[in-house]
Amino acid sequence: MTLERIQKIKDHLIFIRFNWPKGLLDFKEKNLIYGWNGTGKSTLSNLFRLIEKNTPISEGEVEFTITRKSVNGMDLATTKELPQVRVFN
């Protein structure tokens, strides 16, 4: 299983309406996320941690693309095949 992208984040903490931009490359085996304070890095890290722990996302709407399939963040606890994610924040 491969986490390819976060298709959308709506009304989740700092993210009001995020949609994966056309032309933005998919995630790879290892990814580094950096930016200014207050831009959502910790929020993204927490989303990845929820995948790692198979914990549903209860706030807002989050949709991942995992191996070319759409996975709703609320369904993380019941989704059988999730990618192995390791978070260092």
C-alpha cells in the first residue's frame, strides 16, 4: 500500500479548503515537509500519525489517495490495508 496524496482537507484545524493541486508530485517513500510556523506542518504530521495508528479522523473532512483508491479519513479504523507510515515530528 502506498500513500500517494492527501486528496482534500476541509475544515480540519488550520485547513479550510485544501485540494491536491494538479502538477504537485505524489508522496514518495520518504518525504520532508517544512515551512513557516503556523502553516499546517503539525496538522499534516498529526494526520499521518492517525494513519499510522489506524485512528479515524473526526474533525472535518479528509480524503487520502492510497494505491489509486480514495480513503475517507473517518474510515481509517476500518480500512483493512493502510500503508506503513512512520512520523517524526
